[in-house]
Amino acid sequence: MSKVLRDKYEDLELTPGQGKISAAMSIGIGILSLFGAFCFLLPELFTTPDFRGFYNADVLRVALQISIAIGFGFGLYSMMKHRTMKYGLTGMLLATIAALVGSGRIEAPDIDTRNLYVGLDYFILTLLVLALVFIPLERAFPKVKEQKVLRKGWVTDIKYFMFSHLGIQLISFFTIIPIQVFLHQVTTWEFQKAIAAQPLLLQFIEILLVVDFGTYWIHRAMHEIPALWKIHAVHHSTEHMDWLASSRLHVFEILANRFAGYLPIFVLGFAPSALYAYLVFVSFHAIFIHANVKFRFPVLRWVLATPEFHHWHHSSEEAAIDKNYAGFLPLYDWLFGTTYMPKQLASQYGTVSDDIPDGIVGQFLYPFKSWFGKSTN
């Protein structure tokens, strides 16, 4: 079975009573447990430096052991219920390997990371926190009631979520960080000190205004320039809006957005506390506006982008195409004539074209398929 076909099979909706959900839970928890075990084995390589001082190793080790047991149990149940045993066995194998790695019996190799790290702990914590917040929220206030948590395409979006939290760290280390160092050397320190001396709330608002102005035009260019649209179309390929859908971004789009956001922040020299507040806000907000929730926010929706506002951007209905580009501030769409906010809620998503592959590999190659003279399907 080809990689693309495997992705398509995995992206089918999961229904209860067939052992598929328990298999998914077993494999998912097994992977997270294995990542957690690696954090214990090589903390200097796999944990985030800023987080290390807050961890209680004894408590986390107990949590790791519990997650291993749960993953193993789901795998055992899946073996009894699923028509094939391989998925349950895979989850049980992952849990077993995690137990071996996390037990301390495997000696860690001597690795000089030289400040390069992959924040597995950040990925695990982010995924758990967001799942605990948004899954109950979407169940309690669903816009589309019949949409399942493990809906079609969820496997692909989980892969995007993992890549955006792990792979991009490595890419940033070799691209964005050198640019940050260069900008720090060429910018005027007195000017940056004046910016950083402003009230934090004012700095936060300025960051939103400056960053969203740049990302508005990059976003608009990705819709209106055909070559760039092929990259951005990956994000619009999802036909189901929920908290995971926000992660479906082509790597080139992630890098473009990071450059657009980081450059003005580095040049202007905002205070770290204002920057951290912005990063926390944007991390939550980007996921919230994709969520499967029915909140309308009658007044706020004209001040700050809401799920209603952004869902219309993802709509494939003709009147909504190429509208609502702003990530945070609808002000820019109003100024440049791209606002669309009818009385009803959006109900149809995806792209007008149906030629975008389902799997993450095919979607990565999709913008370049004309180079190869054939479809990436």
C-alpha cells in the first residue's frame, strides 16, 4: 500500500465499537509516552530550557508510567475488537519501548547539543492542554453537532501539529535565529529601548497592529498569486473546521508567516513580557478561530477575528472566496474592502478544486506537481 493510500485510509472517520478508536488512542498515547521517555533519557536535547526549572521529575515519571499503562490497555482492547491485530500491537509495542526507555535502564549517549534542542515536552504539553480545552468546548457548543472528534482528516492534521511544534524548531534554528542575530546588530539600541519602555498593554496592541498588517498582505498574496495559492490551498483543503484544522499549513507558509511576524518584532525591540503575552494570545487565538464552535460575538467580531469571521474565510461558497484575510484585526479587511460577514454562519468548507491530495506527503508536494509533469496523487 502506497504512502498516499495509507494516509487516505487513516483519514477515514472512526466509529465506535470496531476497535478503531481504541487503536488510535493506543498508538497516540504510545507515541506521546515514547516522546516523554526520551525527555527523561536526554533532557538537554528533548526538553525546552525555559521549562526545565518547573518540572518535578518524580511526578512526571509517575504520569509517564500511567500513560504507558493506559496506552498498553487501549492496545490490548483494540486487539480484541479490531478486525486486524496490527494496530493494537503497534500501540502496545510503543508503550513497551517507552517503558524501556523511561525506566532508566537504557544509558543515554553523550551528545553535545550546543544549544540546539527539540522541545518534545513543549509538543506534549501543548497537545494535552489544547485537547483538554477545545475538545470539551467543541462538544458543549458545537457549530456542527454531527461532526466527530476523530473526523475525516484528523490523522493528517495531527501530523501537521507535530511537525509545526517540532520540525519548525529545527528550521528556525538555521534560518530565523541567524536573522534575529543580524537584526540585533544593525538596529538602533536607543530606538528599541524607547519602544520597550512603553506600557505593556500599548506594546501588545502595537504588536497586533504591526504583525497583522504584514500577515494580511502575505495572506492576500497567497490567495491572489496562483503560485502562492498552491501553497496556501493546503490550509484550505480541510473540509471540517475544528481546533486541529489550524495546524494544516504547508511548511513554506509557516516560514513566510514567521518571517512576517518576527521581522517587525525584532526590529522594533518590544519588551520580552509583551512578546510573551502576544505569543500566548496568538497560539490560543489561531486555534480558537478554527474551532467547531457556534459563538457569534455580535460586537467583538468587528474588533477581533472570531470563529464566525474566520470560518467565512475558509468557506468555499462563491461570495466568501478571497475574503476575511486578517488574522487578528478585521479592521484591515474593512479598510481594504475584503470583509464578508453575512447574518448566517458558514456551512461549506474546502477548496473549489478537489485535486489536493489527502496525505501530508502529497500535500507537501502538491505546489510543485507541475514540475514533475504528473499528479502527486
